[in-house]
Amino acid sequence: MSSTELWRLSAADLAARVRGGTPAARAAESGFEGPARAWEREVHAIAHTDAEARAANARGTKDGALAGVPILLKDNICTTEFPTTCGSRILSGYRPPYDATAVRRLRAEGAVVIGKGNMDEFAMGSSTEYSAYGPTRNPYDLARVPGGSSGGPAAAVAYGLCPIALGSDTGGSVRQPAAFCGVFGLKPTYGRISRYGLVAFGSSLDQIGIFARHAGDVALAYSVLAGPDPYDATTREGEAPDVSGWERGVGGLSFGWPENLWKEGVEPEVIAGLESAAEWLERAGARRVRFDFLPGEYGVATYYLVATAEASSNLARFDGVRYGFRHEDSADLHALYTRTRSAGFGPEVQRRILLGTYALSAGYYDAYYLTAQRARSRIRREYQDAFARCDFMLLPASPTLPFRIGEKTEDPLAMYLSDIFTIGANLAGIPGLSVPVGLSASGLPRAVQLLGPEEGEPTLLAAGRAIEMKGETSRFDRRHESEFAWPTKR
Ligand code: GLN
């Protein structure tokens, strides 16, 4: 098989070939050759890469569960050989002195890190338009966004640069871009994948998540990445749940169908996707349980207090003294801080720091932050009650199909509302999986989201696989190869 065809393989198949003798460097470079090379020029999924570092990463690799598999990392996951800039000017040129635990685990299984994926600055956003290095475009329609904040990794997996990529999900930043780019996107249970080496945004919400084109590749990457880590005190104790049964089917399982959530404000194509997925799950032997669920607005309000409060404190370390960019023209320390932060952070990040600092300030703390914490406990209970009635829930990943570039950048609230269906999982610490369900009439990816109780990853993957089998996603893969082999502008 020529290297220009290797890019089409799943991670599992690619690794098997490398273990069977195909050179790792050829497997790892396959996405940079052939069609993908043209794609990247249009899509701009990569923030940082360099051929020499990639070759060095592939050298000597022959075995492991991910032998020779190219993996793109969101630009907020630390590695030693590429810059880590979080899509921000304030970290321009910063190179971490260490690898994130997730990266160490990938390398131990033979994976080849090929670079860093573009993202909204400090993972704040839902469209990848807030990157200081320019936006990423949706490979299905270059006039539209790939979602965000992990838009680069999602788009890269969609157009075929690599079969697996890592993102981070604080309020939906893996699941929403996965939905917009027509790939699988898993946000694990809080604490299942170590956050050591993931630049913090909202520490009680952040999780590293997995993008892949196949349900089986998500399971493969999860089994390599998940587990306790002495370097991250918030990882869960004990072995991660076993996801090797991802093909076991959904016979005997029940799924929640909270139809009240899409009574208004959700595009018809999104609802059509939900209905197809529900039918396929039923045909595969699962039972639908109808109930009403807590409307997402409460989650959005709660999230934007908790996340901004935590961000205002986490981002205090970027002061021009320790990392990356420093404003040189400052007479004293105070001016150095102010000028560095004013010039280094973009407008959305500044808005979040202001909101969070305000919510935490004396006099407002009880009214905002404490109220948000109470609301968060309540939301967690609502999910627990729901999972007493079903094994997993089916709901939209996003209320809309991919929107146009520029459509929401002037209206932060409209942008915040694109997370209405994803934010709850982060507040509750539960896992969520975006599953592609074919294309809309206009040729844009459609998707559904599956939510499960803590440690419910095995169930979510089995259900995702059932949809992949029954549904149009395997057809989607064939479309991807034939019709989407070259970028088209609309
Ligand atoms: N879009 C949400 C935000 O802007 C979620 C971001 C994320 O998950 N990192 O905060």
C-alpha cells in the first residue's frame, strides 16, 4: 500500500501494519502526503509542526498499540519538541520543558506526535475563530467554522491528516467540534485522563478528550490514556473501565429521550439526526425511555460563572515574567504585568478574566460564585436521577449545524449558547460522546451526543458503535474518501 493510501486506514489497522513491518515514519507522514497536503492549506488545522521533529518522533518505533499512528495534539497539551501556545500571543514561542502525562502514554505505545492543532485562545470559544494564529475552517464547507475550541484537531481528523487527535473539553470543546466535523469525540469522566501538562482553563471542568473517525479508535486511544496518575491529584483511583467490549451491541440497554430539550431553538436537521439515531438504537435492541430533563439555560449560566472564576485564577500566572511574550516597554513591574496582559491576551480571554474576577470579588462572591456552586450540585443530582432511569441519554451535541465564519463573533452570548447541550456533562463530571450521523441535505455533518453516568465510557462506546453500524457513518467514510478527496469552496 502506498503511503498516500495509508492515511485512509483506522489507527488500529495502521498500527497493525507498522507492527508487521511498514516503517513508522511512512505511516506517520501519510497524512502530509497526497490529498491531505492540499487540505491543510485551505483548512489550517495545524498550529505548529516541523518535519524534522516528526521524523525524530517516528525513529525507532516498531511496536505498541499505536505503533506509527500519527496524532495531532491541541495546542494546550505540553510536549517538549513543539511550542505550546494555547492559540495565544502571550505564549508565543513557549516550549514546555516536559511532556503531558497523556503524551507520555501515547509515546509509550508507539504513537507519533506530529504537531499541535489550532484552537480558540486558551480554549475559550466554540468556533476556533479566537485563535491568535488565524481561524480554522470546516473541511466540509470552507465558509463555515469547524466548531471549537478544539477546531484544529477535529478538522484534521475529518480531512485525514491523522486517525486520532487529542483536544480538551471544559464545556464542550471536544464534542461540539467533533459534531461539526463529522467525527467521533469523547469527553471522558472527570479525572479519568490525567490533566498533568494540560494548560488549565477551568480545573474542575477540564478533561482531555479524543477525536477519531471510528468508534473502535476512540476505544483504543482511551484504553491507552485513561488511568490514575500520581502527577494529577484529581485523577480517579483504580483502573479505568475496560472498553474492549465496544462491539458488544446495545441489546437490553435503555436510552433516555429528553424531548423537551429540543422543543425550540434546535435546527430541524439536528432533530432529524436524533430521530435516525434513536431508530437505529431501537433496531439494535435498545429501549427508548421518554422523560423531561433540566433545560440547558441553567447549565450555561452556572458554567459561565464557574469557568470564568477558575480561568481568572488559572490565567494569573501569565504575567510576562515566566513564559512566552513580554511587553518590553514597561517602566516598573506593575506596568510590565498590565502591558503584557493587555497586549498578550485577546478580547475574549480578557472578557472571561474580567467576568471571573468580578464573580469572585468580595461582596459578590456569595451572590454569584456560591450560587453557581449550589446550582452545580443540583445539576449533578439531576443527572444522577436521570441515570437511575436509563443507561445513557441521547441528545443533540449542538443546537445547530456548523455556522458561518463571522456569524457569531460579534455576539458573545450567541457563541456561549452553542454549548447549551454540552456544558452539563462538565458540571456533573460525567462522560459524553459525539457520534456522527451522516450528512444534512446541504452536505454538512450531523451528529448526536450520548451522555452516561460516571465511568459509563464502555456503554457510550458500545452505543456509538451501534449507531456507526446501523447508520450512515460507514457510508460517510466512503463519501469522505471519494467525494471529499479534494477541497471544494462553496
Ligand atoms: N465553548 C465553551 C467556552 O467557550 C467551552 C470551551 C471548552 O470546552 N474549552 O468556554
